[in-house]
Amino acid sequence: DKIAAHSAYYKMLCGLLLGYKEKNVKSYVVNTSPPNSLTPAVSARVAADIKRLSKKKPRLPWNSKSGSRGKRRKATR
């Protein structure tokens, strides 16, 4: 199957891999895709494909340290 960047599959896959909450990703996909694009089969395929990648939970790089809140590090010389 061809994967298009605007497809429900691709949007769902990218959103979940980036660590966004599933309900938020689904809402985005439903609101930005043609009607009935996000089917149970598409959701199942995304879940199966992600499961094959890794057992680790996705993590956004800017949230890697708890309490960091995006603070800049002081320059070292």
C-alpha cells in the first residue's frame, strides 16, 4: 500500500510516534481527513505497526527531563 502524508494512517502513526495522546490524535485525524477515513482497521494497523517498532513508550525530546520546563543551560567555557 502507498502511504500518503495526508492519509489518516500517516497522521495517526506520526501523532502517536511523537507521543501525543491517542484521543487527541484521533480528534485531529477526524477533523482534518475526509469523512470515514479513520476506520477501526486503520487504527488497528497503526497499533500493530507501532508495536513492531519498539516496546518502549514514545517520549518527546523536550520532555525528557522532568521539571526541565525548557530552561536554557548556562554556557560553559
